Amino acid sequence: IKTNLVGLQNIMINLNGQLPFAEGGNRMCFVHPDNHNRCLKITRPGILLKIKKAKPWYKQLRSTESFDDNLREQNAYNQKALKSNNSEIWNHLAKWYGMVETNIGIASETQLIRNNGEIAETLEEYLFRDGLTNEIKNAIEEFHIWLREHLVLTKNLIPHNLVLASQKGRLTIKIIDGLGSQAFFPLPSYSNIFAKRYVNRRIELMWSRINWDLSGRKGNWK
């Protein structure tokens, strides 16, 4: 995998004795031992082969590395929208610092969003506790305006991949996972016309997912 990683740092980070603070189906998230404001995302051992074997036969022809979420994240942070010098591009997105080597695998190093020293809660956690308050509706609307303005390409905007940062007395949604396009054809990556359509569809699907979560998750959320 190392041959496909851009800017891999040579310093080995030791994670012995550390437990992940969050776990997904494919990756584990650790607090960086030398910087508590950074997150280390590490692919689960053996998961890539399992993912590949579960795919249809024609997708199994792809390389095992093509299913690696860390490599996908690296590519996603290289998208056109994020190459702007406009600092506002980071208003709703965790920063990415590159790939680093740890004693348990290669990690994607990203900003760890915190509020008063504590790891920020997810939008999902907020919604399940408080529902669609006016405060969170305003935060979602601001987030959607940002998406449309900057045409940041994301996969489906699932509430557990979004966290809430407390900034200047108000909540701000930040993307911590799920960046990148899942369009079958890469047209949104090259054309603003297709990017606008793509982003608007992600926004529609985000509301579908939120309503599905709050209604008891009955049926298909899409």
C-alpha cells in the first residue's frame, strides 16, 4: 500500500496501549498520542479482502487497495473544490494532514474536532437526544449553503459522519468522514454544472436520512 500513498511520513507512531475512541465498519479512530487535536484513522486488519470478496465478480477484478478508505480519503482531499486558497473551505470540514505510519498500520491523519477539550458529538447523537431544534436546523441550513457555494463533493451525508463544533456561541456542522464523489461517472469532478446537481442530490438525501433516523428507521431511507 505504501507505494500508493502520497507524502507518507517516515516517523513511526506507537499506539500500544491505546484504544480507539470510535470504530466504523472499515476503520478505527485513535487520538494521536502526541497531539490530542488530531485523529488517526486506521484500516481494520484483513477488512479489505473481506470487502473485496463480498463485491460482485466484476468489482473483484479491481485491486484490493481500491477498497481502502484511507486511499479514498486521500483522493477526496485532492478534489478541485479543496484546492482553493479560500479559508472558508474549512468552515465545515475537518482538515487532513496526510498519511502517517503507526505500529498497527498506515493511518490517515485528520483534525479531531473538540469542544471545551471534549471530542465533539455527532449530528446523529444530537438528533437522537434533542431532535430537530431550531438551533440545529439553522446549522444544517448554513452547512447546505456552504456545500452549494463551494461544491464540495461528498458521499451520502450520514449524521454519524458529521460532528457539531461549538463556534462563537453557535453550532457548526463539520464533515469528519465520507468526503469524495460516489458518482458512477466522474462528471461532477470536472464540471460545475454536474457538481451542482450532485451536491443538491446529496442535500436531498441528507434530509431523507435525518427524517428516517427520527421516524424510527422504518423502510429504506433513500
